[in-house]
Amino acid sequence: MVATNDRALVGLVIVSHSASIADGVAELVAQVAGPDVAIITAGGGPDGTLGTDGDRVRAALRRADSGAGAVVLVDLGSALLSVRAALAELDGEANLVLADAPLVEGAISAGVTAATGVPLADVVVAAEEARGARKL
Amino acid sequence: MLESSELVRLPGAVALHARPAGAFVRAASSFAATIEVRANGRQANGKSILEILGLGADAGSVLTISASGDDAPAAVAQLAELVAGFS
């Protein structure tokens, strides 16, 4: 895990039923991971409602890979379904991996790890390690 | 295998939370050595943001930074300086 500074960093995509949650997670991750990691959000339904918007998710996924790929984190239920459908449509157009991780802890772990310049696979591992993080 | 360890006190106004914790982990990750931080009777992998945040190290508390590996002395020196300089 030795940093390399001469190439693109892995990005993050945050997908939530709530735009406020997605934006808040992105804000928190940026605070911890620093300004160099690209974080793209797709939060809420089509009309500012709670839900997910397939078009917004697809657009976010298309923008997320700036060369090193991106890890995708979701909150619940239909967010997962929307991301899976969008990934199937993009069909390898971008280097994206859906992480099986809790949204807040996974995003922070992924963001800080991405900032060190490691490859996508290592960032996904960092996100998924958050599953085992105990609070107490 | 080199071992190195140092005690350092967090400055009075800085807890090892969000931004400082992230800066610490990013710096720690630039070394090959394994890095451990102890505070409040807990220990954390210095390269894991969730473990570092889990230390709950408040402003003014003392961290023990230990490293093991070829670049351990440099790692501990740089990380101790980083912590002491947090503002």
C-alpha cells in the first residue's frame, strides 16, 4: 500500500434514496479523505422525492471513472437494483465495482484508501472491510 | 526488521477525528512498515481509518505510535511530527 502520486485516483459513487444523505456522505468523506478523491453522488428520486432515479444513477456512473476506476456504494433496496441495472447497461464501458459495504463507514474507508493512490481492487477491499467495523 | 516507537501528545484543540485522522492514515499508508497506534487503552492499525477513528482519541491525549519494518524509524518520526503539528 505504498502511494503513487503520478496517476489518477480511484473515484467513489454514492447512491442513496436521499439526496441529503448522498451529499452528506460525500461531504464527510471529502473532509476525511482530502480534496483529491472524486466523489460523485446520485441521491433521491426524479422529482426531489425519496427514491432512486435510474437516469441520475447512470449519469453518475458514466462520470465516475477518471482513469483508475471507481467503487460504487449504495444504501438500500432499490438503490442496489438501480445500480445493478445501470451497470448492466454500461456493460463494461467504465471500470466500476459495486462494494458490499455499509454506506457511511464503507465510503470513508474507501475514500481514505483511494487517496493513497492504490488500485481499485484495494479500494473495494477497504470498503468491504467496513462490514466488520464494530462501534463499541 | 526494524522496530520503532514514540509517544506524542495531540495538541490541545485537536482530536484524532475526521480530517486529522484521515491525514494520519494517508501518511501512514505511504510507508511499507506495519503501523500501530495506541490511545485510551485501545489499539488500532495506523493504516485503517475506521480503526483510527475508533480510538476516540480526544484533544490532548497521548498516542503511542509504533512501527515495524525497514522504514519504521522514518514512519514513526514523520507521523509523530504530523500529530504534534496538527492545528
